[in-house]
Amino acid sequence: QAKERGRSTYQFFTLSMQQKTLDRRQLELELRHAIKNGELEIYYQPVVNPSLNQTISVEALLRWNHPKRGQVSPATFIPIAEDSGQIGEIGRWVLSNACRQLKVWQDAGFSNLKLAVNLSSRQRELGLEAADLQQVIDQAGIKPESLTLEITESLLIRDTEEALVWLSSLKALGVKLSVDDFGTGYSSLSYLKRFPVDALKIDRSFVSDLPEDLEDATLVKTIVAMAQNLNLSLVAEGVETQQQAEFLVNNSCRNLQGFYYARPMPAAEVGTWLSKPPSNVTSGPTKSLFTD
Ligand code: C2E
Ligand code: MG
Ligand code: MG
Ligand code: MG
């Protein structure tokens, strides 16, 4: 019986694997048309500093409005675009559109607003050079320091020499580099010494069980202390509750991003949001319920 179950499990597994491969292949083909058909759209999610009543920046998060499938998650199609190399073209499209959009908001009066764009490690091999980024920045008419590139730890670990040269050349333009999903990748932190990193973004897996989970609470405090000692800015992602926000602010992590403040939204909604942010941004977290 066990053997039978084993076999049917195995068969189920291979069938679903096959299905996955087919889906991926199909999505890859459909993705080819997505840019020119205007199916890609950039959403923006604010990062706020509730203690200062300020919106610091917005992060560009790509959406694929598929004509038949509805909205396809970037968690599904970005890895496909990375494998197929399509992320080269898509990544450039995101950079230039998001930078131009930032300029529109800055000109509308939000002159200190900054922008974060996710960068894929494959964009180096796919030919994104400093000169290209310079051109994007010039054409948008923004200051390089208002652009942050979010990179993942894996990029800082794999192909380190090439990655170091590449990221240093981008950084030399004056843009900022931030480590996304910080804490999920690798145990060795030595890359923080070698790479010209400006900021860390605490992964939401460390935030979701705050403040009750004492291990996560300790980890977050440790990351805060480390960021302070290394003179890195810090953002916490995935803040969904007032309690999480309070814990983070009370522990000196002041830049917060998450559904508690705002979901990623279409560009057209961001202007309205910036003019009239919700009260939990403007009044900050209420007095702490959680003290050490
Ligand atoms: P990420 O850069 O770590 O972005 C954060 C993700 O967490 C986003 O998912 C965002 O919608 C989600 N999120 C934000 N606040 C909360 C919260 O309070 N609770 C929960 N549960 N989730 C929250 P999204 O938009 O689905 O993007 C997923 C990932 O896809 C991104 O993770 C990023 O790695 C990648 N991605 C998105 N756009 C781009 C892009 O233009 N280029 C590249 N290379 N990757 C992108
Ligand atoms: Mg990100
Ligand atoms: Mg992240
Ligand atoms: Mg994340």
C-alpha cells in the first residue's frame, strides 16, 4: 500500500512538474507581447516615516495585467523573465518609466520624494551599464541620489567580483543601493564591508510576528544596531499592524512600508495619496503598548 501511494505521489509530482514547465513556457511566450501591448504597469508603494509625518519614497512594483489571466504576480513572472532574459528589456522599461514618473511627482510639489526600483542580478549580464542608467536619469531629469536600486543578497554573494565592479559603477553615478529582503539570504555578512551598500530592507518574514515573537524581536533589534553601527539606513517591509509599527519605531527603525500604511497602487492614485496620506501616517503610531 505504501508502495502504491508512493508511486501515485510520484506520478502526481511529475505531472504537476510537467504542467509547471508548460505554464512557464506559455507565460514566457505571452510575456514577449506584454510590453508592446501595454500590459505591464508599474504600481508604487509608499515608504513612510510616521514619526516625522513623512512619506520618504515609493517603491516601483511591476504588475502584469494579462488580458485573459487577470493580474499575474511578479513573484510568478519575474523569475520567468529572469530565466528567459526578458528581464533585460523589462527592467529597462521599469527604470525609465518609474524615473519619469518620479519627476512628475517631484515637479508637482513633492520635491523630496525618492524612488526605489528593484534590480535583478541578471540585468548585469543582460547589458545594463552605468552609461544606460545615466541616460535614464538624465532623460527623466531627476537627481541620481533620489534613486535607490534594491538588490538581493544573492547578487552580493554570487559572481562577487563582477557584481562588485558593476554595482560600484552604478553607485558612482550617485544612486543609492539597498539590500532587499535583508536577512533571508546568507549567513555571512562580510559582503556589507565589500559592497558600497547604503541601506538595508528588513524582510517582512521578521516583521510579521512582531512584537510577540521574541526571536524576531531580537533579530530586528540586532539588525537595527548593526545598521546604526555601519551607518546604513533602514526600512522595514511588510508592516501590517499598528503593533508592528510601534515596535519598529520604538526600536529606532523609523522607515516603514506595508499594507498598514498603503498597498502598492497605480501611479494615478499616488498623487492623491501623497496630498492626503491616511491618519496613521500623519499622526504616527499611538503611544507604545509595548515597552522593553
Ligand atoms: P520585494 O521587492 O521584496 O517587494 C515587496 C513585496 O511585498 C511586494 O510584492 C509587495 O506588494 C509586498 N508587500 C508590501 N507590503 C506588504 C505587507 O504589508 N504584507 C504583505 N504580505 N506583503 C506586502 P509584489 O509586488 O508581489 O512583488 C514581489 C517581488 O517581485 C518583489 O519583492 C520583487 O522582488 C519582485 N519585483 C517586483 N517588481 C519588480 C521589478 O520591477 N523588477 C524586479 N527585478 N523585480 C520586481
Ligand atoms: Mg523591493
Ligand atoms: Mg523586499
Ligand atoms: Mg520581500
